[in-house]
Amino acid sequence: MRKLVLMDHDGGVDDLLSQLLLLTMQEIELLGITVTPADCFIEPALESSYKLLQVTQKEHIPLGRGEYYGINAFPSEWRARPEVINALPMLINLPRAPDPYTYPAAVDLIVKKLMQASGTVQILLTGPCSNLVFALEKQPELKNKIAQVVWMAGAFDVPGNVQTYQHNGTAEWNAFWDPISTQKLVALQLPLVFVPLDVTNHVPVTKSFLSRLAAQLSYPLSHLAGQMWAMTIDTIPSYHYVYYMWDILATSFLLIPQAFTTKPVQVNVSTRPPNAGQTYVDEHGWTATRVTGVDIASFYEFILTQFKK
Ligand code: AGV
Ligand code: CA
């Protein structure tokens, strides 16, 4: 039987690329995709998600609309990127996407899909974790239907990437958007795997990778992915503007876990300034797993191979 997977993403360029990557994986059955309005505005992001289902002929996969808005908003210039994606040449002329308000609420879709699942489900989170936490607050017994949660979030032994008022820079954005839910998720004591900045810092989107991808642009998905990644190449050489394969790395963990190293961690979460959303090692904290390393060459190779499908 194929692995059952639910994905919740938040509409960033790498979230949408992660969705596309997931759609290339024949080894999994994707039960549904929910979108959190964090690193995106919800309407154009749902349109992007639907367009990616169209290009892979998987419109039957249900989408859910996140209705909860977190405590700490993402910068608007990041959130607006799906508008550009929807205008890319391979996406702009596809048959019209449904009205985003006809989709079920994300929390309801997660509850329904977990309830109906014939076995346990792996959950991939590439944005904040609020929708999953609310779903489990609504139906606590569904915890038993979860095989594993893989979450791109957190920063343990490296600085965070939040740079804003009332913050000391120790948190990663997905954990910071809704620090209360972050703490609740950890406290639920599910089999939770963090893919934190400690490891994603090693996989920037480089021009040499994009050049390899461009060399295979006769494959439509490689062409599309190359266009999407090109949007992330900013010219301002500060940490704030380097784009990483954050969510792509977490997504790859589902299919090539053997390329990763992990270790257990006792983790705690701050919910208040000046370090709201900080995930830190604490011997009195909750138990989770953290990804500590990846075989970088086989990771890049894996992505290039998947986008030939
Ligand atoms: O903190 C990483 C998370 C990932 O899920 N997101 C981007 C990825 O989707 C937030 C983020 C941090 N820096 C960013 C981000 C940037 N420069 N642009 C857009 N989003
Ligand atoms: Ca994301």
C-alpha cells in the first residue's frame, strides 16, 4: 500500500514547489492539501495550488482553505508571490480555478481525511502548524491516525530568521507566526520530526543548481520549477534575502529518509517577546526528533530526477 500523506503549506514559492514535488511521487497517496494564509494571501495561493494540480492532472485531490490568521504576520511582499506564479506562461491559460470560498475549511478537511483514512497518515507541514493543532483540538482521538508529522520549522543551534520589531532573532518564521500553536503541537507528543534552519541553511537555492535544472527544461515540470525558483533569486546579499530549499528539504525527507541524519531532542517553545516562537533545547522540554544533516549531493540529484517526471 502507498503511504498516505496530508500536506499543509503556506503558499510560499518553495511551498508550491514542494507541492509539485509531492505530486511527482508515485510512492505516496496524497489525501488532501490545506493552505495556511501565512507566507501568502489565501486566494491567489489556493489558485496556485489548484493550477499545480491541473498541470499534473490531479484535480481530484481536495484543497482546504485556512481560515485562521496567526499572531505575527509575514511581510506582505513575501505573501504576494503567488500572484506572479499564477501569471507564469505554463499556468496563466489553464481552465479557471474554482472560487476559493467554495473549498472546505482547512481544519474540517484535515479532520475528515484523518477520520476516513484506511491507515495511519504522514503529515507534511511546510508552514505554521495551526490548522493541524486546531484539528486535533476538535477531534483529539485522531492523534492515533497520525504516523508522523514532518515539519519545516525551528532553529536550535543556529540563529533564527525572524527580523522584526519586538524580536531578538532567535525564532524561525513558521514557529513564530503562531507561537501558541507551536508550543501546543510539541506538547501533543506526536511523532514529530523538525526540519530546522540548522539543516536547511546547507541547501540554498544556487545558480549552479538552477543551471542544471535549466539543462533539462524539455521536461515541462523542470521548466516550470525553474521559472518559479528564478523568482527567489534576490540580489540583496543579506541573510534575510537568501532563499533556501527549506520546504523542499522537508518534502524530500518523506521519500529519501536514508539521505538524512536525525537525533532526538528535548524541545521547548517560547510564546512571548523577545523570543516568541523560539524552539530551544531544554532537558525539561518535550521529546521530538530533529533532522541534523543531509547528503546534499543526493538531495539535489533527487529533485532533478523527480522533475523529469
Ligand atoms: O522560515 C522558512 C519558511 C519556509 O517554510 N518560510 C519560507 C519557507 O516557505 C518563511 C521565510 C523565511 N525567509 C523568507 C521566507 C524569505 N526571504 N522569503 C519568503 N519566505
Ligand atoms: Ca513555507
